[in-house]
Amino acid sequence: MTAIEKAKFGIAGLDKITEGGLARGRLYLLEGSPGTGKTTIATQFLIEGAAVGEPCLYITLSETEDEFRAGAESHGWNLDGIDIFELLPPEELLDEDQQQSLLYSSDLELGETTKRIFEAFERVKPMRVVVDSLSEIMLLAQSPLRYRRQILALKHNFARNGATVLMLDDLTADQNDRTMHSIAHGVIHLDELSPDYGSERRRARIIKYRGQKYRGGYHDFVIGAGGVRVFPRLVSSEHRTTFDRALVTTGSTELNALLGGGIERGSSVLILGPAGTGKSVLALTFIATAVARGECAAMFVFDEELGLLFNRALGLGIDLRAMVDAGQLIIQQFDAAELSPGEFSEHVRRSVETYNAQTVVIDSVNGFQAAMPQEQELILHMHELLQYLNRQGTTTFLTVAQHGLVGDMKTPVDVTYLADTVILLRYFEALGQVRRAMSIIKKRTGPHENTIREYVIDTRGITLGAPLTGFHGVLRGVPSLVNEAGVPLLDVED
């Protein structure tokens, strides 16, 4: 099968979901409401063409050349090699003395508009063309039949000369009209979502691409200085690797015993417990042992300011700053209100594929959930992300803060079934003191202790003690003393 030559967008993520860009010599539709980034993407498409020496033509019916250049300048772009054709109504059609009485002015304007587009095309003979936007042509056409005929005329003229054409539609004229969907070789739709709090979130989806493979579904993207960045939807099945699933141990003999010898490389671990039980501290312990083994680790923080985290870790004997300076730790703090799940997945992927992080900590899933409007989507995103990390041989640690302190606990989102190992942290009261207990309630990859161990947090970090054998009901928070037969001897509350 002969490979089809494609025109790249110059946007890495968009080129990936279109499997290399747009097949040359065809007409495409880029649609979306105002503000979704159509002009920005189209400009990057032309800049990429100019960079490889292709003649490029930008035809604007909706904004002036000065406005277009100002937008490009805000991104620091050079428009050399791009011919800009500002298509305004001819002066004679705006002159009241020249108004026609027997013909509708729209008939003259549409014919004149099409003629001038053809003239600009013949003058430049471009290989890439952008028409911005179709709404003006639709308004001039006034009827679906005339609109379709004009678009077909433009399409055939462009096709004869082998140009790759990107037409923009802001969906303001008639959102129910799907004329371009049937005419275009491919259709890319842009969405903008406005959450109750936080910045807007944008998504792209390929609706149609004739005879070409592409990545379906929604893909998050952002517009920032330098243009659009697209984050292709993560598909874990595309990232299978082979690695040794050996046990990864910690520096604590007691913790290793509780875990049944350690944690299998490439598995996921959920650390579950109420606020203050030491979930982040336990995660930091796993990072410290990974770095001590000579590995690279990555930590993604949603809930804590990095300066405070560094100082707190230093008080536990873990120097995160030294690890970062040595290139052994990648640590990033995210604002959930400003983050899309696709962008987060991209950061995690970069830590693994670029920096070879073999241990990844996400602290916490609660913060990640805040970036997601629907829990079901969170589960699907987390599932793909964990599967991807598993197939890369990366050991992943997730923390989830439960609601409540003792007694019945409520988990804001249940991801226990996704994790291979679940570590449960609890408060309990004994002899007038509030203590902490740790247990393993699930481990897919091997045996583990069924005991409950008390632990303390001090300047040495987390230190585990022997299994608690003299108590009953520790996980409920208010245990009872029992004898060797398990019979209660003393109610601690009494």
C-alpha cells in the first residue's frame, strides 16, 4: 500500500491524533465556536508549511490583516512566507449610489467574493490555504443550495491545483447546517467547556477523516504563549514493554514484612486514610528508597505547596531538594482548577519516557478529582494512566484522603479496585492516646501480612512496630483489649 503524503500541522499532539497530519490535495473543515482556537491552529498549520518552503495563503473574511498579524505577534510568530489576503466587500458595493435595484446585493457580493478568492489563489499558487471563515460565505449565499454550490466550486478549483485547504467555521451562522461535513475530506471539531470554577477547558475531536486512520475521542488542548498544545488521549495498550517484575523493597524490615516482602515492580499502590495519618510521608518513604537504589522518581502534588513539602520532608530526614538538584527526582505542583486530565497524563508520560522515572507518586487523587467534572471520567482516566505506568514497569503510588477521622470512613472516589495493593492507615485510641495503625487489605501480586501494625512518625520518618495482637476493633478507631482467645478483657473507653 502506497503511503499517503501528509501536510503536518506543526502541532505535535494534533499531528499524532491525525496520524501525521492532513492528506495533501484535500479540503478540510476546522469548526468550533468563537474562542476555541481555530485561527491559532490554522496559523500554525501555515507556519509549518512556510517553514518547509511551501507557498501559503491565508484568506480572511472576518478580521483585518492588522488583527491577524497582531494575534501572530502575541505568540512571537514570524509570518514570512505566508501571503495574507484580506477579503473585504468591494467599495462599489458599499456605495449607496451604486446599489442595485433589480438584483439582490448578496448575489453580486457572493459572486465577487468567489471571483476574488480565485484571483488570489491563481496569483499565489499556494500549496496550503486557510479560509477564515465560512460564516460570511454562508450569509452571502442566503440559501443552502447556493452555499453548497459555492463551496463545491471552491473545492474543485483548489483540488485541481493540488492545494491542501483548511476552512474555518465559527458555527455562528447556522449550527444545524452540515453541508461542509459532507463536502470536506475531514472534519475537526473544537469544544470549550466552562466549569463553575477555574479556567476554561478545550477539547478537540476528529469527527471525520475519509480513508485515513486517526485517534478517536476527545483530546484536551490548551492555548498559551507560542500557540496550541494538544494532549492526545492516552491509550495504554499502545505502550507495552517487557521488564523484570521483581520485588521492590523499602528500608524498613517491618514494612517489608507487612507487604509480604515488598512491592512488585510495575504495580500500583493505593495509600488510603484520613487526613494527618501520614499518607504523603509514607509516599515520600518510597521515593527515598527508590532514589537510594539509584533510580529516578517523580512526584505530582495537588494539595501542598512545594516549599512546605520540602521543609516537612527535611524534618523527616528526606532531602527532596538534593534529589531534585541531582536529577533523581522530578517534582511538580499542580493547581487542579487550571489543569485538564489530558495535560496531567502528558506530564506523567514525560517523566517516564524522557526522564525514565521508575517510581511515580500522585498526591493526591482527591486533588486530581477536582480537575474532573465527572467521577466516571476520572475512573477511566486513572485506569488508562495506571495501565500505562504498569506496562512501562513503573511502580505507582496514589494517595486518597478519606472523610472522617475514626469510625466509618467515606472515600470521595473509589479507586481501590484499580490498585494492585491497598495500604490502609487508621487512627485508633488506646489508653488515653491517639495512635496510628497500618494494614494491607489487598495485594494482587502475592501474599502479605494480615496483621495490623502500629506506627509512629518522627524525625526518622515512619517507624513500624510489631503486630498489634492484644486489641480488637483497631480499624474502627476505638479498640478493646482481648486475651489470647480473642475475648474482650477491658473496654478502653471505660
